[in-house]
Amino acid sequence: MMGEYAVSVEVPGVEDYCRLRRIAGLTPRSATAAAAGLPNTVVGVLVRQGEAVVGMGRAVGDGLCYQIVDIAVDPAHQKRGLGKAIMSNLMQELKQLAPAEAYVSLIADGDARHLYAQYGFDSTAPASIGMAQWIGKKL
């Protein structure tokens, strides 16, 4: 099924980023926030079907630590290996870019942990626990 899709290493545009986050069930982001954050992408991966962007993923980081973020696939295109294609390309690019001692982390929601485990990610619990805070947003 991947034959009808093209994978590229690039940063999503603001409109595609906001749309994919929304329809994939991730926390929506404003265009203003997206425009501020997207230029800080270290590695981005897009999946297209024709001209339409149907999947994305990004890595952000500083050379010592990286975080995989924004893995999103349009629900109409899920269960076709696109998440694997995104992760495979992100990890390939990071392994070329990052120093050997770089720490790469992510937050796995629900069953997504099974996808990430295929790329060498392990749970950090009980040694550590993820923590987060929203600035200026009431949940």
C-alpha cells in the first residue's frame, strides 16, 4: 500500500500541521503557536498521497537531547504502515545527525507504545516518570 504514498524529509507547513494534529486526535495547536514552533524542528518527515499531506512526524532537540513529537496520520490513511514509515525515516535521520550519546525520548499515548518499541524505545518506568505542564491552558 506504500506505493501510493511518498515519504519526504521536510518540515510540515502550519496549515497541514494544525489539520493533522486535529484530525488525528492530538491536542489542537493554534496557527500562531505552530508558526513559532515549527522552525525549531531538527528533523521532519511528511507522507503525501499525491499533493495531500496525510502524515507527519518531527524531532526537536539541541544536540544532546531529542524528543520525537507530532506523529500524526490522517485517520482515513491509518493502518497502512505510514506511522512506521514516519518513525523509520525520523530515526534514520537522527542516527546520522545526532552524536552517539544523544538521548532520544518521546511520550507514547496508548497503544502507540507498540509502534515505538519497534524502534528501540523502552518504558522508563519505574526508574523515571514523564511529567508535563501546560502553560496558560486549563485542561
